[in-house]
Amino acid sequence: MGTKNPSVPPHAQSRPAGNKHPHTHRHRIGGGIVHDNTRHATRFTVIGNHLAQHRELSLLAIGLGTHLQSLPKGAPADIKTLTGRFPEGATRIAAALRELETHGYLRRERHRTPSGRIVTRTVSCNQPAATPGRPEEAAETQPEPRRPRQPVEQGRAVPEAPVRRPRQALPAVPRPAYSGPGILQAATDLLASLRRHDPGLLLSACDTAHLAPGVAAWLERDVTPAAVRRALTADLPTEGVRRPAALLAHRLTVQLPPPAPYRAPAAAPSSPVRHPMQNCDACDRGFRAPHPGRCRDCRTTHPEAA
């Protein structure tokens, strides 16, 4: 009976104490965001990642686009209302609206009411590529071509530089006949002062240099700076200007006044006629007269002789 039964399976080994199991892999806990999500049942808005993670929109434009998509139908969405709602100023909000409009997330349509008044309707698009009737926006939001994999540097992916679309060229502006540094400086100062009349007319240095000759052409035609400023800032859109430099270039060209009428220089006053010298017949004193005779004193003393 001392022989062991070979059919009895070996006893299972006991588990090592602690967390020292040989087949246990430790997962390194790294940084980054961790989501603590709760399912929404009411009061929520579905936002696409194409907006929330847009590579070309600014953070302000992404946040403003999210806010516009969450508004109910008929809610006001003009610059004045948004400025009163958020701490950002009118200039930054107008710029963010222009970004959303450029990428198709926003449209501004003008409609005529039954009373004949023109109103502006703001249309928020949650999927610009699926907007009907706007093939140009759908073409802009098509998925980008597949790019090569990002290079890896020390185990970390190097972020790609954002893709910048080419900037649209501004329309040509009139040119003055004689452009000197004085008139160009006056035109530059006038353009820089437009933002005090409307925050949406904030121009870059490049746009100011492009528009300055057009303003100089107006000043050259005897138009006062105040009149030029009124022509450029009158009747601006209530919803803001999308491309202020393009609008000003258009107005400088289309509303250019005719040249000032030619003014002949004033004639110099004619010099008095100088008569030849004569000797007085009475006192022999010299005086100027067209004919010989007596001087003024002798004519006054002896009128019968004169």
C-alpha cells in the first residue's frame, strides 16, 4: 500500500500573498482627461465633434457656435444681445461670428416682412456639409485627404500644425494722382479712427496699408476727412460686418466723388501806372504827370493858372 496512486491529480498550488501573481500585469495610470458622464434626460443639445474639435475655429467661435445651437427657435442672436450675455466685447464676438459663417455653421439671411421692413435672420447649421442648397459650403467641409502618420518623438506624437486656408484678396482701391507721405499719413489716421465709430471696423495693419491710397484719392478731391468717415461708416449692417476691409474697399471705389473743378490761380494786382517826371512851370519842382504843367500844390494855390 505504500505505492502512490498515479491517477490522482496533483494538488493546486496556493496563490501567492499580495499582488505578486506572476501573470498579473500592472497598467500604468497616465494623465489626460477622464470623463465622469451622466446620461441627460432633459435640456440637452447634441453637438457634433466636427464643431467641438474643429481644427481651424478659435475656442471662442466653437463655444459661441455651441451656444447658438442650444438656443430655441426665435431667440435673438445679434451682436448686441450676445455682448450683453457674455463678457467678451462686440469686436471679439463679431469676429467669432465671422469664423462660424466662413465655415458654414452660420448663415445670415435678409427677409422682407409684410410691412415692408427688412430684417436679418440668423440661421445656425449643426452640420454644414448637409445643408441643402449650399454646395459651396458642403465642398469646404468635405473630409480632408488622408495624411501620413504623425512622427513619433520619444514615445509621443508630435502635433500637426493647423491647416490655414488662403486669405481672400481685397478688391482694388482708387489711387491718388500725387501720393505724398502727408496725405497717406492722413488717410492712415482716418482708417485707424473708424473703430471708434463702429467696433466691427477694426482693421489690421496690412488692410490699412491697402486701403490708405483709396482714402488719399478722396482727400485729393477736396473731400474733408469728416465726409470720408461718414461715407465709410453710414448704413452698416446691424448684424455686423463680415469682412470690414472688403466693404471699405468697395465703398471707396463705388462712391468715389468726381475730381474737384479746376481753380485758376488769382491774378496778381496790377501795378500802378508810373508817369514820367515833369518840372513844374511855376516852382520848378519835379513831379510825375503824363504832360508838362504845374504840380499839385501850384494848381491848388493858383487854380486860374491850372
